[in-house]
Amino acid sequence: MINVHVLNGPNLNLLGRREPQIYGSTTLADIEKLVRDKGEALGLAITFRQSNHEGHLVDWIQEAGAQGAGIVINAGAYTHTSIALRDAIAGSGAPTVEIHLSNVHAREGFRHRSLIAPVSVGVICGFGPTSYLLGLEAVHRVMVERARLPKPSQH
Ligand code: DQA
């Protein structure tokens, strides 16, 4: 069974109350339910987590890599600052899709740069909670495709 870890960074625990004009009224618990329903429809095993602490996210990225899982990550503000998350993703070997609720490119300049995008398979932003579902579908397709490819030769 394909395993996908959906990881959420700082302040996403406040969704629903936090700047609703930007992030909407959907809570993280609502998003978790949408993700679990979509995961079930796609036949995926889902792990869904949130932390405000960078090191927790690093640990969870390493854990996903060790399990051969894929990652969908909304790293929140750490997207724009964290070399540690970037190195964790690169080192884990886990296919990773970066997502955001808001269209970060339509916002302040400091949100236009992502340190994790270069080590991710791709980026989805601007679709609200649907960004999570598109991210799940994207990582699923990448993992199915990779599983079909012949393994590199040992010689
Ligand atoms: C966010 C965008 C980030 O710039 C911001 O720091 C967040 C949320 C989003 O989902 O739109 O915390 O990742």
C-alpha cells in the first residue's frame, strides 16, 4: 500500500481563526477529514501531522523517507527560511510535493522564495484546502509511476 505523510508546519493549527480573509474558515481538522477521504478513495495509507517546531518536521520527513512514504508538505513560513527542511527532504529521498493554501506568488515578496521547492517534485499553491487534495493526487501519481519504472541495474 502506498503510504503518504501529510505534514503541516507552524501556525496551521490556527486555521479557521487565523487571517480568515487569506486562509478561509476551514480548520485543519476539516482539512484532515478531506485528506483522509481522498486518501481512502485513492487507496492510500495517510499519516497527518502538524507541528510549530522545525525539528519535529525534520524528524517526520526522515521517518517518511525511512518508510518509503511520499510527502505532501505545507511547511508554512519555514518554506521561506528553513535549510534544515530542505536538507531533510533532499536526504530522505521521499517524493515530496510542496503545497500552500494561498497563492504565495500573489503575496509579499518574502513569500515568493521557497527553499524546499528545488528539492520537491513540484509545488501547488492558491487553491485553499483543495491544494492538499491536488498534492495528494500528485504524489500518488508520481509514486505509481516510479514503482512502474525498471529498477536501476546493480552492474
Ligand atoms: C502558507 C503560506 C506561507 O507563506 C505562510 O507563512 C503560511 C501558510 C499557505 O498555506 O498559504 O503559514 O504556507
